[in-house]
Amino acid sequence: MPSTVALIVAAGRGERAGADLPKQYADIAGRPLLSWTLSAFHGHPAIDGVRVVIDPAWRDHYDRAADGFDVGLPIDGGASRQASVAAGLEALTDNAPGNVPGNVLIHDAARPFVPADLIQRVVDHLGTAQAVLPGLAVADTLKRCENGLVTATQPRDGLWAAQTPQGFHFDAILQAHRKAKGQALTDDAAVAEAAGITVHMIEGAVDNTKITTPDDLERARSSLGQREIRTGMGFDVHAFKDGDHVTLCGVEVPHSQGLAGNTDADVGLHVLIDAIFGALGTGDLGTHFPPGDTKWHGRPSSDLLAVAVAMMKERDARLINADITLICERPRLARHQPAMRERVAELLDAEPARINVKVTSTDGLGFAGRGEGIAGNAVVTLDLPVP
């Protein structure tokens, strides 16, 4: 039986996914996305070897993703997907005599959910076909549009959405790619078609989705890693002192007094930070910023919040919502609530819709009612991986 190599194409930048690095290296439940894709092919009984085409600028990230997999050295890709696949195929011709594969499966790194049975079915069909394309019959009505207006309804009969891995007899797709150099074809099946190769369509897999957008990344994280919802609470009090303003939720509010504290005594941010630590299960404000620690003396509380946000990112925690309540008689805070909400959202890099800032008084009761200081509490809900 001819040997079969899986060629994983991971040289793109994946800019639509909105991540700080190419989507194939985005963290999914503690592992790079590419690592999950490699797991699907590495050790599969129908696959004799795996090679990966990458952008060499991201070699360090590739090395982390490929750690533990016997996939050989990566292959430098080209300026387009088509050029990258061609480079990968040419690299396979450099194998020692007798080790050039008979078949090749070309797969997008951004499809980590490819099921083992689909890989097997593609390989099996290569016993009787030169080219095999998995896909799904289009079920939705298709519309043709121009400038945002529908101009026609496209009949969907006979239309299929292509997936990968696409399987080929190695020599046939190698020659097809050499002929297609300089053209702009959308996938390897199109390259085969242009060379006159008959492509056989087989049923793909509904779960074999491609990660393209930020929402796709989030769904992948939910599917590949167990997550849970956790809630934390925070409470803080600061007394008044001499001054001409108070800082609350990162906003300076004019007042006849200031607030006493080691930092800028921002009650709103302090309770927010405390609630984040509570949801993360990592102590409290005093644990991370002891009152006597001169490192934080006079610093804005946004610097403290940045530490909490970094801890959230390290744990892959996503904010669901933050609800902050400020309690005082003076100053009057209602007109400052929109600015506070926007500032907190900015500091958390979150949508303002996930932030709520409330203000209330104690009707003259207690220390707040006597005008001795300001209190606050907060509740934060996070979505994060199960420890």
C-alpha cells in the first residue's frame, strides 16, 4: 500500500482571527491550536508521516506547538497558501529514495477538529482516485449581492463547501502545482482541476470547522478545553483626608477632600481588583499589594489593576461582567457614572456593556453617612479553564 504523508499548512497569518499572533499559534486550553491539529494526524494508523509548512518568522512558536511530535524540521512557506503547499510538496521530493510518499493529505492547520474517521476515509478513497475532496452539501439558501443589495438567488443544487484534508496521489498533485505556478487558485482541489485531474467528492464532517474569526477561537476554546464560571466579591473603605479631588474607577472627581491610602485610594478599582482575585482564587488586595509595600506608594490604582488583568490573561480568564457599587454621601457621583464605566472597560479591555457602575448613599447612617469616607463593593464573574 502506498505510504501517506500529511502536509499541514501553517504558514498563514490568520489576521481575521484578531489575535496578536497567527491563529495557528493561539492558545487553546493551554496548547497552541496547531498542536491540537498535529494530534489528529500524528499516530493515526493511516498516516506514515507528518510535515508542517510554516512562516519562519514564527519558528519559536512552531517549536512550542510541535514539541513532542515526530514531524521533522518545518518547511518554509511562501507568500501565498498555494506557494506554501508547493514548497511543502517540493520538500517531500528531497526525501531519501524510497521515502517519497505515494499519497499526500494536505490539511489546513486551522482545522483542529478533523475526526480520525474522515482522515481514514480520504486515504481509503485514494485507493481508487487520484484526488479526494471532503465537503458538505450546501444547505442554506445562497444570495448574490452587490453593494449590500441582493441581486439574485443562487441555486444550491450540487453545491458543496470544501474542507480539508484533501488527498492526492503525490506525483499527480506535485506536477499540478508546478503547472499552476503563478496562478491564484483557492485550494489544492482547484489546482488539481486546473491540471485536468478528476476530483472525487466525499462526505466531510460537520465538526471539521475552520478557525477564522475571534468567535471561532472562542468556540474552539470551549470545545477543546473544560471551562467553568467563577464569581468573586470585593469590598474596600477609604477615609477622607485633605485634598481637592477623589479618584474613583480611574476618574478624577472634584471634591473638597481627598482619600487616604498607600496608592491613589481609588475605592472603585480596589474593589474591582479584589473581586478579580476572588474569582481567580488567588488571595486578596492585601496579599498582592501589602499596605506597607513602598513599591506601590503614590501609584495610580490602574497600575494595580494591570497586574490583575495580566493574571487573568495568564489563566485565560474571560470577563463576563463586573458590577461595582460606590457608597458615599458626598461627592455626588451620578453624573460621573458614564465616564467611570468607560474607563473601567478601557482598563479591562472589555466591552462597556460588560461593566456596571452604581452609586448610592446610606441615608446619613454610619461612617459614609457622616461624610468620613467612601466605601465600595464589587462582584466579578469570569469564564476560565478548570484548574
